[in-house]
Amino acid sequence: QLVESGGGVVQPGGSLTLSCVASEFPFSGYGMHWVRQAPDKGLERVAFIRFDGTYKIYADSVKGRFTISRDNSKNTLHLQMNSLRPEDSAVYYCAKGVPWNDHCFDYCGQGTLVTVSA
Amino acid sequence: DIQMTQSPSSLSASVGDSITITCRASQRISSYVNWYQQKAGKGPKLLIYFASNLQSGVPSRFSGRGSGTDFTLTISSLQAEDFATYYCQQSWSSPPTFGHGTMVEIK
């Protein structure tokens, strides 16, 4: 199970940190993703972190502004979002990775809504 | 970036029908295609990986085929719980990219 939190309304240029608490699987053994979906839009993989945190990759649209991190002792995934833009408004899903590929995930949490607006 | 062109964008079908959704990649990607199901208000869930492998727990009425650039997802004998939006995704290279989705509605 994955439970996201931290979404809300923020002004352009502001910051927000999303968190995701995992349970019912060995969190420290899996890569994790953040995936977002703008209202009535498709899916975008925002960031990925390997199981041990040694490898991270970001979508070009967020590179340099967002930081993914994890705390395996607390089964928690984070997404620090800085310099937020209106186009970052979306539902953000935490997703559990699969062992065989860094781009595939098998399920998501319920999502947390981020709205960037003045 | 690799573009994934998915069709149709929507379709209407009845319980018991068989449907097929197609996805075309802008370059050859071997079998690195995954299919996801998303229901209203929920996150996407993996159905098929590596083009034709059924994810654990997914009913056998779902099947996938293809390699290279052309891929299909087939649902045989649609059930009420299958009405949702389906996305293809390429996992051949970064960034992973998704099709625009196919909304399957009840006729």
C-alpha cells in the first residue's frame, strides 16, 4: 500500500514537499517513482530513485527544480518541489517500481493534488 | 523522446465484447511496452509488461502482443470492472513515455 500526502495550493515560485509512506512490501528492495497527471491529461513519469538511493533520474520538465529522496528506515519516499510553475499542477502519484526495469511500475497510491496558482 | 501513438482515443463496447487497443512507437523498441489500466480517481495499475507478459493477479482475458513498433492490448469478454482508461508505455529508453490513453466506455 502507498499513501501520499503533502499536496495543496501554492503560488508560482513556491515550494512543496510530497511524501509517500509504503507498507505491505519490502520498501528497501524496490525502486520508486513519482508519476503525475494534469487534469484530464495523460501520464508523466516525473522522477525515479533506485532501491538504495544511488541512482536518480528526472523528467526534463522538472530537472533542477525537483528532488526525489527516500528514507528506507521509515519506508518513506519524498519529492521536494521548488520553483513551482502553473504547469506543475497535477495529481502526483507515488508508484512502486519493478525489479526488471527502471521505467516500469506496478501500482500507485491514491495520489495527492498539487495546484500552483496565484 | 520516443512517441507512443495510441488508438482509438475512446471506444464504446458492451459486456462480453472483445476489444483491441493499438499503440505504435516512433522507433523500434523491441518488446519494451507496458500496458496500464486507470479507473476514475485512482492511479494506474500495471496489466501487461514486456508486451505480452501478464502481471500477477491480472485476469487472463487481458493479453498483449507485438514487438518492434506495433503493439496491441486485447480484452476478451469485457466485464463491467474493465471499463476504464488504458495507457501504453515504452520502457526502452529514458524518458519513459506514455500513449494518450484509450477510454473504454459502456455502450
